[in-house]
Amino acid sequence: MEGYLSSGPQKADKDAENQKNKQEHPRTRIETDAIHVGQEPERWPGQAVVPPISMATTFKQLEPGKPVLYEYSRCGNPTRQCLEECLASVEKARYALTFASGLGATTTLMFMLKSGDHILSIDDVYGGTGRLFRRCMAQMGVESSFIDMSTDASTVVKHLKPTTRLVWIETPTNPLLKLADIEQIATAVHKHDPKIMVLVDNTFATAYFQNPLKLGADLVLHSLTKYMNGHSDVVMGCLMMNNEEYYKQLSFLQYAIGAVPSPFDCYLVNRGIKTLAVRMKQHMANGLRVATYLEQHKHVERVIYPPLESHPQHDLYKKQMSGFSGMISIYLKGDEVEKSKRFLGHLKLFTTAESLGGYESLIELPAVMTHASVPEEHRRQLGITDGLIRLSVGLEDVQDLIDDIEAALDFAFSSTDAK
Ligand SMILES: Cc1ncc(COP(=O)(O)O)c(C=O)c1O
């Protein structure tokens, strides 16, 4: 890694200085940071209140080899930089780096590893992350293993190997909404070996409800595609951190690998993040109403939603999160895929589609959609059965959403009974 860095431009140093200066400013609260940090009108000619989109791929140099602030847009861009500063502030991080997708961020991080290294991952990891570890990283000689991290930190430590370089936590998980104790795991892993990186995929919780760096994690990943942008119109990811050395290495990899987002997409996410706080409060209010309604429904076997007291890790939820998004998983009675399909097919407001976290309500069957790439045996062990349904509760009127679900459940179960 040393060799990599010494051969690159001084971009990382320059960016680190910029971002560090920002982070040393007195901190306000997330609602204020999301609107103001990185958005100062003084940084743009004409003092634009809304950051302009800078589409230039290249920037004039004062003399050969003497760029002013930026040189080539893959290495750095004004619109991307104002987004990265804003993102770092909402996650309470010193640094943020953005990528062309959440998986683009993960892939870039993989270049911190080398053949022979080991990744210890939570078992119920997002299907695409698991596929990257199992199918792509294995080919590069990086081994991975998957364990239940919802029990206690000693289980995680027991599975560490001398070659473990990265512990991958996702909490709450997708789609089973299992929680892992970030503080306990990070403390135990770092005690075992401070050089092991502990990463938390914070996509489902968002920076509004959970800040893993404050709990001891080294790195936070977001699929910005989801709640952080919140409008289902951009695919993007980011990595956030406090450690300057990790930042320098990842900043180098960001430009060396080139999985960077477009300035237009950066503009959109920068706009989306402005309303993160108000959106998340409403997602939580709607999610709780829908989960509570579903929990008492005669056709519903089980509802998984961390804010409900029935969630097996409700105490941990209260300890490390200040709320939760609109993600709910349910099992219908009978656990039959045909019944689930009839239910989804009859909904009018919930759209059957992959992805989540937008203002609109979505619904899906993980076993045949988002998690189809998880080996069947592994799916069965985890509980991702054909009858598991995942809802992303949006910002529509909540009674309209409940009425929609009620009508579709009635239809799904009455037509089964009729057969
Ligand atoms: C928890 C989680 N992490 C990472 C990703 C990957 O993000 P992207 O789709 O932006 O590549 C997803 C995508 O669904 C996800 O749900």
C-alpha cells in the first residue's frame, strides 16, 4: 500500500486537509449539518446557495504539474467534494469517499486485502455482498466465512483467524433484520488484533438512527441508493472513516480504480440528504404503525421489526439505535410462495420491486428476488424461506397503506381458501 501511495498525486493529502478542517469546525446537529456542511455559498463563483453541478472532466493548471484544487474529475470534483463533506458530517465521520454504487464502494475496499487474507462476515449479509465475497474474492485468493453475529462478541473472536483482515458487520441485516452489538464486537476484535478492520454496513439504519464510528467501528459503508438519497433515482455508495491512514489508502484506491459517481448523481444525493431527518422520522412513524397492524393480523405468522418489543434483540436495538427505518419483514401463515405472490399481486400502493428506502412503498420476496443468489441451503438455514416478505414502508398516508395491505391479504387468503 505504501508503494501505491507514494506513486500517486498528493490528492489524498489535499482532500484529507480539506475534510479535516471541516470536521474541526464546531458541530451542530444532523438536521443542520445535512443542510449546511460543505454547502457554503462562498466556495462557488457568484455565491450560489445551491451547489452547482460541475460537469468538467478536467481543470486548468497554473503551470504544468501545478493544479489549483482539482486536476481530473476521477481524482476529485467540486460537486463530489461538497457531497463528501456533507456525508461525513451526517455520519459524524472525519472523512467520506463516494463510489458509483454501494458494491463499488465494497469492491474498492477489497483492494485493501491481498491473496491469503480472510474476511469474517455476518451470515445474513446483503446478497450482493455475499456474492462478491464468495464468487469474486474467492477467485482472487481471499477467503471468507459467514457466522451469526447476533449472539455475543466472543463467538466473533472465536472465528477470527491469523489471516483475518476485515470483520464485516451489517446491522440490522437485510432481510432478517438481525442486530449485532457493534461496540462489543469492535472492542473484542480490536483487543484481539487492532489491525483488523471492523466495518459496519449502515444502509438499513442510516446515519440518522445509528453512528457505528462512535461505537468503535473503523469504517462505515452505505448504499446511498437507499434511504440516504431517499428518492430511488441514484445508484451510489460511500465509505466513511475517522482513521487518516485508511482514508489515504482508500482515497488513492478511489481514483486508482475509478468506480466514482457522476457529478450529476452527486448533486442529486446532496439534495436528497437535505431531508434525511424529516424523511427518517416519517419512515419510522409509518413503519411502526404498519408493523403493529401486521403483528395483530390473523393471516400473519410473524413480524420482524426491531422497534417492536417482540423483536428478539429489542434491548440491543434500544442500546445502539435511536430509531429505525421503514423496513419490515414478515412471514404469512402457511409460508406458501403462491399465497405470497397473490398478496403482492393484489397490492395497489406497494410496488413489487427490488431496492428500498425511497419515498414510495416497495415490497419483495427475497428468496426469488434480492437474495436469489444466496445458496439455497444457506437461505434455508437463515430463514429466508419462500414465504418471507420484505416491505419498505414509504411516506404515503399510513392509513392508505394499511387499507392496501388489508385488501390484499383478504384477497390472498380468500382465493386460497376457495381453491
Ligand atoms: C444492505 C446493503 N448493502 C449494500 C448494498 C449494495 O448497494 P448498491 O445496490 O448501491 O450497489 C445493498 C443493495 O441493496 C444493500 O441492501
